[in-house]
Amino acid sequence: MTHIVAEPCVGCKYTDCVVVCPVECFYEGEQMVYIHPEECIDCEACVPECPVEAIFHEDNLPEEWKSYIELNAQKSEECEVITEKKEPLADD
Ligand code: SF4
Ligand code: SF4
């Protein structure tokens, strides 16, 4: 099992989540972050850190965001790891 970053993360990147992950399994995409499904240990530490509730246990992922399971798996392979908090993306 793993945790999944879903649609509410798009455009946010406050990245409070990445700082607390004990196994550094967040990866930085253009518009959001992704969790590597084989690295996540389901510790739940990141879940309360996200201000927009974008992170779900795979079993609790709302139906409309099921495609994010594959997206997290794919993008976490392609993107660079992110372990430090960043400034939020600009609005423009
Ligand atoms: S805190 Fe939430 S919205 Fe922000 S980068 Fe992390 S998962 Fe995405
Ligand atoms: S559940 Fe734990 S191990 Fe998985 S991404 Fe969140 S902080 Fe990292």
C-alpha cells in the first residue's frame, strides 16, 4: 500500500508535506508533488501537514481521483526527489 497525492495538490506546492516524510519519497513535478508507491511506508505523517487535504491512503482515495494512483507511480519515477519546503508557486 501507499499514500497518493491527488488533484487538490495541483498548483499548490506549499510542500509542508515533504519535510515530515521519514523516507524522503516525495517527488517534485511541474504542478504538484508525487509519492513513490514503493518507498512510502504509510506512516501518515504527511497527511495532516497538507493544508488542502490532497494526500490519501490508497484505500481511501476518492473514486474520481483513482487515476492519480498510476500518475504518482509514473511521475515519481521521472521527477527529482524533494525534501525541503519551497516557496509556493506564484499565481501567474
Ligand atoms: S502540502 Fe499538500 S498541496 Fe502542498 S505540495 Fe504537499 S500534498 Fe501538495
Ligand atoms: S505516508 Fe509517510 S512515508 Fe508515505 S509519503 Fe507520507 S510521510 Fe512519506
